[in-house]
Amino acid sequence: MSPAGPLAGTRVLELGGVGPVAFAGTVLADLGADVVRLERPNTPPVHSILLRGRRIVETDIRADPDSAAALATAADVVLEGFRPGVAERLGLGPEEILAARPACVYGRMSGWGRSGPAAEAPGHDINYAAVSGALHLARGSDGRPVVTPGLLGDFGGGGMTLVYGVLAALLVAQRTGRGQVVDCSILRSTATLTSAARELAAQGPAAVGTGAGAAPFYRAYCCADGQHVAVGAVESPFYAALRALCGLDGPEWDAQYDTRAWPDRAAELERVFATRTRDAWCADPAAAAACVSPVLDLDEAATHPRTTGIFVDRDGRTQPDVGPEFSGTPGSAAAPASSIDMAQARATWLQEEK
């Protein structure tokens, strides 16, 4: 089998876009797809990690939509993240593309959805996470929702939903010869991430509190050096191991799910974890059995023993390698993007003379 990745030979045309569309293109490129990105001239540079693995053509598709349409007729996948109606006005909407290439998968991303009262409204990751209910679930000790840089809306929600939607549609296209539109909104995609929280809500206050970090056995604690550990001792054996690790032998610790006692128990654990440094706690042989892990910054995460093989260095920049791992057609973190002109792109995909 080919070592170039499971999507080797799949052509993806990316019509600009940032956030989830760019991330989706990166994931597909890591899996071996041939990704060509059309980008407006003089666009501010984006970090190479988010645009790795593709060839970039600087072109104003508003002035030359025919060239973009020609490439789309040779693409297996088109990714688009314009404001609602823009692609249609350019003649690059799904109706035109699917008419010219019926087996094409047209993946498109919007913020609030393509219809409804907010379709034209601006927004960012924090807004979609807020309205979906996801941001309410991520709160600091002061009760303020915690901003996660793109994790909830743009990438974990929108970008990954666009990827799996495109892959599912490609399977259908292979079986039937018919492509389709994969219409994602960041709002809807982020709402899917709240499924587990809604399940916990149906189970009652103790489950909700555990998932929200109110439980003393499922939260982060500050250590003597100002660094933090994360504790995930939910199941009884892990909770027992946590008690042993921290010397919590009093009978008041027996009732693990007595939510009324949680504030006092958490305060006691705050005092206990503050007696040693983060690394001292995590070096304790008993820490692993208690589900106690260090909270690492990005640099530390890249060199931690448990992340071996997860990060790679490309041109002096540390970045996540491709996931998941494939036994027969492994992907890889693609090289940084390269620039080509429209004539080169057409020559490659359309067998035209440059």
C-alpha cells in the first residue's frame, strides 16, 4: 500500500478561508490529499503550521472566477468558507460545481448557518462556543468562562466536523458516482461537542459537577511552584489511589459523591498539593495510579515522555504530527506550503501547457 497517506490521489481545492476551513485542509493534506489553496494577493501570512501541506496560488478569484472554476472541475473536494451567498455570486457555488463535476464533494463552512436571523452576522470562536452552550461548561475558579483558543468552535467543532463530513461524502461518491454538499456551521458543529455534557446533566448534579470541575477528584490544583496538576480520579480504584497518594485517610473522604462536602474536600486538596512542586508530585510512583498528570505548556508537552511520537519539528517549528495512525497508508505532518501560480496549478490538474 502507498506510504503517501490514505487520501493519496485525492484532489482538494481550498478557496481561501481561515480557521476551520484552513484546518480542514491541513488535516486532509496530512492524510495525503493534494491540496491547492487559492488565496487573495497580499493576504497577511498565516503561521505555516495551519497552512502546511498545500500549494498556494495567489489570485483574485473575484476578478478571475473562471480559473478557479476550471480547477474545481478537476477537484474531488472543494472547501469554501465565504460569507453566505458569496460563492454563488462568483459562479463557484455548489450548483455550478456539481453540474460540471457530479462526483465532487463540496464542503462549506459558515459561522451561524446559511439561513436564519444570524446568517449574515459576524462572529468568532468565542461567540459560537457561547451560544452553543459549550463555553458555559468551561469555567475558571472565579466562575468566568475560560477562553480556549479555537479548540471548541473553529477546530474541535467546525474544522473536524468538516473533515469527517467530507470523508463520509467521499465514500458515498465512490460508491454512487454522486457528490453532494457538506454544509457545516461552526455553531451546529460546536453544539455536537456538548453531547457528553447533556448526558451528564441527565444523570444529576453529581455528574454535572464532576464534568464541570467542581468535584475535588476531577479538577486542577496549584502546586508549590505555581505549576498545576490535573486530577482525574473518578472511578473508585483511582479515588482510593488519590487518597493514598495524598494521605487522605479520614472517614470524611469515604463519601466520594457527597456534593455538599466537595468545597471542603477541594480546599483540603488545595492545601495538600501546595506542599510539593508539580514535578515532585508527578514523579511519585503512586501518581499514575491516581490519575494525576502535569499540566504542561506547549513547549513542555512537545518533549514529555508520554507524547513521544506525537510532535515533530518542521523547519524549526514544533507541531503536532498527523493523527490517527494508519498501519498501511500512514500520513505525516506535511511540509510547509509552497507557492505556485495559476498556470502551474492548471498545468498540474488540467494537463494544460504552462
